[in-house]
Amino acid sequence: MITRSLNERIKSPVSEVFRRFYIKRRNVSDGQFESSWQDMTDYMVRWGSYGWSVDTPRYGDLRLENNVIAVSNVDGSFNPSDNESSFWYGYSDLQRSLVKIEAGFRHFTQSSGGIWTKTEFPTNPTMWIGIISGDIFFNGQSIVNIPLRPVSQIFRDFPVNQLTGFTTTGFSSGGFMAALRDHTDGSGYYAFRPFIGTGTAADWQIETNSSVLYANLNSNSAEDLHNLSAWDVAEKMANAENKAVWINQSGNFIWQSKTMGASEVFQFHGLGSNFSRTYGQTIKKINRYGKRLSAFYSRVAVKYVNTDTNTSFVNTGLAYAVSGTNTAWNLGQRTYRIDNFWLPNSASAAVVASAVFSKVSSQSEEIEFSTSFVPHVQLFDKISISYDSSDFATTISFWDERDWASYTESSNDLWWDAERGDAIILNSVTFQILGVNIDLDNAECRFIAKR
């Protein structure tokens, strides 16, 4: 259930938005992060934008966006750590420092005694957690651009053949994610947990219901792991099992099915929608809406043996016939191919093919829209959209409405028929969120969703 007071702030024509920027440095002595977040908000010049998306524009795509912020370096706080002016002086390098960005709404209430109380919404205002990673250059303007990457970068940088926990029978996907969670440097220090959430195992949300066993991932010297990062393996498993792996807004590690949430998280209303007293009107613009052919496939082919023969594949697909009601004929025959040589046999490949086929064998509608600041909507959330871009609900002349001509039924004025017009008409239509982008400089959001 959404906090009602958060809805009131979102729908209000005037709301105070706050933004905060924090970092955690690493100690030179043990390489661990300091225990408390350090508030660096006063240095911020430009906040940038942050985003996540899955299955768009193509099924299986996963995007965790990088960002660049701009900070004031008048006092040298962002100088290299060997400079005495640097905030990192006495600590490890700026690179791979943890970054947290918070944002939300402030609400002030005054008691009968005249005491003002400040309340912030949402309850957890964390919008993004990442690391400093990339080239940092200085210029004569005392403004420094700091490159930020999502926490997933630590897995992209980690060669998977350095992972421990392999067994002779191979890995399930849940077992592989647990191995990442539990990986240590050999001296008892966790390699990845310090970057995730609060640093505990509870911040790793791992589904373990997969029936697929990747038998070829049976040792860190397995041929199929050469030149792969830990994130490469995680993404390949996600593609095979119709799941998603990402770091959410709170910094937690997520491995889960792409299932839409059971409860509606938010209602978006825009042009022509009946006014909602609960949610207000938040849609500023619909950037695009329609059926995405590029996400449709009539056939899925899983190659599970590294040889080029017919028996190396398991295929599943729609029946094909020249017919006005046949989907493959109407939309075309399109094949989605998965190469996964970790699968042990055709039965496992068939499970993968069936799972993917169930998601790609029908054409879905996709919408991208821009809104005012709605901070709590995340990937796979269930939402509804109400929008009507026809100027008028009834047949009426545009000319007469704008006093361009007199109105008569027999006149040749321009007429508008909402049923036949070039209009987007959505009435409380349910969608699933596939993409989130938060623009903190302008306090706006952009969402991609499908139905």
C-alpha cells in the first residue's frame, strides 16, 4: 500500500524536493568501507540521471545506466587521495568509493503550539547506489566531473574463473548467485557483500526455484568460463531462465523472475483523464506507444552443444500456415536464438526454450512516458495508465470551437471524431514497468512499460 502522504506530495502542484549525495571511503588499513555515510551534498553542481531497464528494446537486454555528476572542487576535496586537501587523504583512492544518492519530498506541518515538524517521503529515499569508477580529470574552473557506475560494475570487473564454490555437478542459477554472495578473498573477507545494501547476506534477494542445472560450470577452469566476468555469467543465466539480475534502488542484489507485482503500486493520469484525487495528474508526455514487433519471435532455438548440427539445437515455435488468423504468417517468422553450452542435455535445453517462448511468442504493447517526480516506482511494478489525447470526447468542429467559422451540421468544417482520430486512449490500463529513469536535475521520471 502506498503511503497516502507520499501521494499527496506527488500530486501537489507545489512540493519541496530534496536531494542528498553521500560517499563511503575505504580504510587504508584493511580496505573496508568506513561505517558511516559522509554527506557531500554541498559540493553538488549537477546530479545527472539514473536508470534501469530490461527486455527493451530487445528481449533479454539488461541496462544499468552509468552516470556523471559534477561537483565543486574549490577547496580540493575531490583531489587525488595523496593530496592533503583531498577528502580522501589518509584513505584509499577515490576509485570504487561507494556513492549513495537520496531524493524525495519534504512536508512541513505546524502543531497547535506553533512547533514545525518536517517529514520526508518516501520512507526510504535512496534513489541509487553505485561506485566512483572512471577517469577523473581537473580543469581551471574548479568543477570536476565524477564518473559513476552501478554496483554491478564490481561483477563486470571480476573474472568468473576466480570464483570459489564450484562443485563437480555444476551450478544452478541460485547456487551461482549464492556463490557470489559468499565469495571471500581467502582470508575471511567478503569480496562483494560490502558493496551490497547494508553489507549482510539479507540484502541478497535470490530466487532458488530453478530446475535448470548448468553441468558444464563444474570448476573455475571450465572451458566455457574463459574470458567471462561474473556479470556475463549472471546475464546469460537470466536470459536462459527469463529472470532478471540487477541492483535495485536501495542497493540490494536482486535475482528474480520477471513477474509483475500482484498489487498496483501507482496510477498514472495524464491528458484527458478523469481527475484522480488520490494520484493527481503526473504524466507530462507520452513519448511513444505501440506494439513492438522487435520483441516478438515465432520461434526459439536453444543451441546447447558446441557443434553445428541439427541435433545441437532444441526448437519450439508457433505453427505456420497461410491464414489471416495465423500469428506467424501475420507477423512473420522470427527466430530468437540462445547459445548456452552449459546445459547438460536436450531436456534442460527444452525447459529453457519453453520458458523463453512463453514470453516472446505474442506481440506486446509498449509505452514510454515522462512524468513529474514519482520516486518509488521500480522495475516490474504493476501500474495503471489513464490518458486520452483526443481533444474532445464528443464529435465537434475544431473550427467552431476556436471561432474560425460558424457551426452547422451540414458545413464543411473540420470535424474531430475521437473514435477515428489519431489518439492515444487508455482508461485505467494495466502495465508492467520495464524501465525506470530518474532525472534528478529536473526532478522528472521517464518510464517504459508493457502490457
